[in-house]
Amino acid sequence: MWRIPVVSSSSSCLLSALKPYLFVCNNKRRFNFNKTRTTTATLMTSVDESDVGISCYISNLPGFRGVLKQRYSDFIVNEVDTDGNVVRLTCLDAPPEDVSVVEPAETKVSDQTNKSHDVEIELFRSLAGDTDAERLEALIGQITSGNSEDSISPIVLSANSDKSHRTAIHNFFKENLKFLVTDTVDGPDASSKCIRVRLNSGGKNSGGRNSKKRKERGDKPFDSRGSENWSEHVGKFLRFHLYKENKDTQEALGLIAKMLGIQPRSFGFAGTKDKRAVSTQRVTVFKQHASRLAALNKRLFGIQVGDFCYVKDGLMLGQLQGNRFTVTLRGVVADSEDVIKAAANSLGRHGFINYFGLQRFGSGSVPTHLMGATLFRGEWKTAVSMILDPREGDILLLFLLHRESFICLLSQVVREYYKETEDIDGTLRKLPRYLVAERSILQCLKKCPGNYLQALKAIPRTLRMMYVHSYQSYLWNHAASVRVQKYGIEQVVVGDLVYCKGDDTEKVMVGVNSEFEDDDCNETDDGNTLDEVLGTDLPEEKHKLVKTVTAEDINAGNYTIDDVILPMPGSRVIYPMNDVANVYHDLAKKDAINLTESVHNIKEFSITSMTGSYRRVFQKPMDFEWELLRYTDGNKPLAETDLDIIAKARPVDVVKEPESTNGNEEKDLVDCTKQSESDKNDIEHSTDNNQADCGREVGVTQVESLHGSNSQESQLALKLGLTLPSSCYATMAIRELLKTSTSTFPCTDEFDPIESQISGCLPQDVKLVITLLLVEI
């Protein structure tokens, strides 16, 4: 049973600091602490598999029990690039800088101005006319005459409404008069613009964006994406491999961008990766040197970068084949080992139903597919309320056992405050930074009261599109279950949809899979990054033609059950010519949605404006392998990460865990490549050390030991290796294996250092109280 721990007198006085976060403002709510662990686990889950159409299995074999993600290194994800190569971190060092990569030394202004510019002025006269040429000549005359920079004023050229002509003028100065810089200012009327020309000296007249930092960078022009001085013979993008643990992709790149002093949008990547995992993926950044990024490795905590090379093009979402998973299920309990072996072999031979996992539908108490249905109906005010209103399913005080629950506490208190007061400014001050959608909506409502549609559009696009994509996935899951229930898993039937093969492509001219959805977005709900790799169909399938299976196809044996696909609803898809098609329309009708007509003209929230796509119903894991392991210490790794392999060839040092982070990420970053030798040789069939989880195990060990989890009894683990296309969920493969609903997976996550979870959200004394409560429990 739950109990309030007794804290020492020295800390009891601090408990009052926690009260504003424990109880809602009006004190009308009271929370029952007498909850069992089972009830708690149930309440923490907002969506059940049956709610979103996940109801079938392929095999009838019995399942077994196992713990998923007891450690972050129990779930390892390596991206598979478009050429089929598994992306791994193999080298942390920058390559020797080629001479052509190094930025050329800057030419002094005096060297540029101590010569005649008659030729350039005449060229400019032919481009801009006599009046502007005379203004330019006068400006150059002031510069060459030795006047002080303070006395040299910028010139403004004649108004110009032709954008292409203005671009030509900008390029002229970049190519011919590099000691001058240009920008665009408003013209005398709304339809025209003027070009301003000034000395590029970093002096008082420089002005412009980011002028406060000009002194630091000298005369270099400002470019938020990277260096202006870059050799034409070198690719403009630096490609590198990003290794991370317990961080989502956006979070990791945001930190790197901050340390480099560039914008996060400078990075490109093919897809987001799990947060509660150890993952490696390819990333590109515009005009950055490998040496700068490699130097960050000593300061980064839980993140490493390496394997640098320069390329011509940056990565975009969807430019991957899939992901290689190394999954370790711990604490496996079955009637016999034969049950485990039979289940693993069946998964390899027959695969699993390719459902969209529960991660697709959010981790909050308001499922994202319900939000999507609301948007499709055009109910903007209701949609805003669903995001901002208090959520009855959020449990407040469960941070005592689960680190994520404290997020529920903060979000619930802030939602209650806004509901009662409608104080936007006060809510924004209290609102945690991770509540991205809520913050975006409130900031817009502050500027445009009552404009709920505009407020929804203020949410970052990848996040708001997650809602509508989630509804498509909801319909697809239900259709897939009906397909399995009515027609089985053995063979293709008349009316099924398949990708065309061979001569069929000449007969069928409908159903082109032209959609390239942003499924690789960082899909979040309440700021909690989802635990799965999302993606689009494989590139080679994106433009395949689709046909309906006929009796002739079945008799000829042209298609098998593995070829069956189902549509993601949209305007350019066709539906099966059997009973499965009714599922889409019947479910949508219950939600007051018409799949062929829209009730509003907002394209991004209209299902008829989405082209749609297709998805295979059954998926077999590629390069599948598995093994059973015995272990005695649950705190030791059972799989090697990329960093483990690198560490074998490097000397290792002992580092002390920082005592506190004080909310300052950059000051307290630790080199995660260093590890104590004492972690070695403790596991059968395992790795030598655990760099992937270094720096995160102190809090885990203390808490687990209090619960008596460090048993020395031998336990069984199942280690899986499998490659899946980017649109597949590894949790659905594990579900088929265990025959256990993922909504009740016995999945445990390691405790992070408390400061890293609540830093920046609570006062220091409150952090101390929570730490004491955790230790007491």
C-alpha cells in the first residue's frame, strides 16, 4: 500500500515548498494515496490496444513473461541507410582537415580598398543605372579616402519591386565588392523594397541581425547556418553519426546546436529515434567543420558524435530503409525454454501483424486519434480545450515510484490553474518547457483572443500533423484486425489490395502510392517522446502501383499473404473490394467524419486533402537472430553498444558523478566514454563494460537496492536482433512474441538523476524534498 514517507526534521520543513505542486489551487480535489502498484500501472496508461484496433496475433503459440527496457541498453536502435548499411558509431575523432576544407584567411578591408574600382562601378552602372552607380561611387570614395568608419554612412539604392533584379544586385556585391555588404529594407510603398549598402567592417554602422556578436566574429558576415567562407570543392554538409542514450533526436540536436551557436534547423536527419533507448543515426549539418563537433564529445553527456565526412546534400525525413534493433528481454519466465524457443522461431518465420503501436496514439490521457477526429470535424475550440483542459487520467503523486509521473503532476497543476483563472500570462510563467503544444496555443491566444484555429496552427507542424496521422493509423489498425479475423493469415483473397508485379503494372493505372508523409516527426504528447521509431514506407514502394486481387491472380499464384496491403485513408487511395473496406467508412461515420467529403477548407486538417498511402499488413523481421542468456546482476548490460566497442580500443578512466546539475546543461556535461574497470566480467555471454549507461546508474542502483532488486539468483534473458522497415514498430514484434498487450507491458525504466528530470521546473529546495522522498521509499 502507498504511504507518505517520514522524512527527517531537517527536511520536513521543506515539505511545505512542495505543497503548491502537490495540491491544485482550489483545494477541491483530494488524492487517495492508498493505491496498489497494480492499480497505479493501470491508471498510468490512457489507451488500451483494443481502443485503437490492436486485437489479433499471427500464431496461436503460448506467450511468456519478460521485462522490456529495464536498462536503456536493453533497447538498441541502429539506423539502416538507403543503401542498406547499418549505421554505427565507429570513430569519435575528426579526420585530418583537408586544406580545401579550411576556411580561407580573410582579406583585410584595407587590401580591398587600396585599388581602383572603376571597372566594378561601370559594371554596376549597367546593372542598376546611373543614379545608383553614382551613389556607389560616392560611398567607395569615402572609404578609399581614409575617412573613419563612424563617418561612413550606408547608401540606399532606388526602390525596386523586382525580386530577381534585387537578387542580382546582392550577388554583384558578393562577387565583386566583398568589402561591402547588402541587405533589404522597406521601400516607399508596400510593393517595393530597397537595397542598403554598407561597409563590412564590424563597426557601429554594421547594424543588422545579431550585431551584438559582431565584435566576437570580426568582419565575418552573419550566417545562422554556418560559415560563409567555404571551398567550392567540398560538400557543404558535414555528415556524422549521432549516438545518444535516453534522449530524443530533437533534444540531442538542440543541445549540440546550442553548443555550436547555430540554429537547430541547420541539422537534417532521416527519422527520429527512441528516447528510452541507445540509438545511432546519420545526421547532416550545414557548413560546419568536423573538428568543431568532435571537440564536443568531451563535454557531452549521453551523446557522442563521430564518423565524419563532407557531402553535397543534407538528409531529409524518410531517407532511410529502416532500423536495426537489438532488444533484450530480462526476467523471462515461461513454462519451459521450449516455449520461448518456439515463439522466437515462429516470429522469425511468420512475422507479426504490422500494427501502429500504442506510441502512435500518445502517452497522455487524451489519445491523439481523438484529437485528429476533432480536427477533421473542424471543431477548433473543442480541440484547443482537449489540449489545455485538466486531464482526469493524469495521476499526480506517482513520481514516488516512476520518474515520468512527476511530469503528470506539473502538467495537471498548470492545467487546473488555467481552467480556473484563464490567466494566460500566469499560466505561461508556470508552464513547463516540455509542454510545447500548450505553450504555442497560449502564446497565440494571448495575441489573438478567441482565434482557436490560428492557435492550433501555432503548434509546430510536425506535432500538429501527428494528430491527423494518428487518426489515419486508428482506422488502419481496425481494418487490419478485421482482415485477419475474416480472412485469416494463410492466403490472399479476392478483393485484397497488393502492389503490382510484372505485367500487372501495364494493366493497372490507379492507386499510386504518392504520399510521403512526415511520419518521422518527433511525435510527442505532453512532451514525452514516444518510444518507437516511426517512418514512411520504403522508398522503392513509395511510387508503386496498386491493384485489386482477382480470382485469376489467385489461380495463377501471383501473390501471397505477405503481399497484402491496406490503405491509409486519403484522396488518392483505393480501398479493398471486400468487407474490409466497410471498416474505414463505418468507423469514420461513428466519428461524424466523411472520408470523401470535408466539412471545412483547412487543408492540413482535411482528410480529403491528404493523398493517402499504403502499408503492408504482415511484416517479417529481416536478418532475425536470437539467443537465450543467463545473468545474475540486473544492473549489468547484456548487449554491446557502439560506444562499448569503441571503448575496448581506448584506455578508460574513472570519473566521479557530478553532485548536482543546477539546471546548467553545459557546465555539468560529462564524458560518457569513461568508465570504471569494476564493471567488467560480471555477466555470462555479455559485454565487458557499460559506457552506454555510464553516468546514469548511481540513482538506479540506490533505488533498486532499496527494493531488493539486486538478487544474485540466476535469471533468464532473451536477446533479439532484427531489422525492420522504417514504418514498423518493434514493440508489435515483441507483442507477438510475448502474447501480451503492450498497454500492460512489464516495462521498467531506469531512474534518471532527479535533477536532470526536474531541473529548471522547480526550486532547489523542492528538488531536495523529492530526492528525500525517493530515498525514503
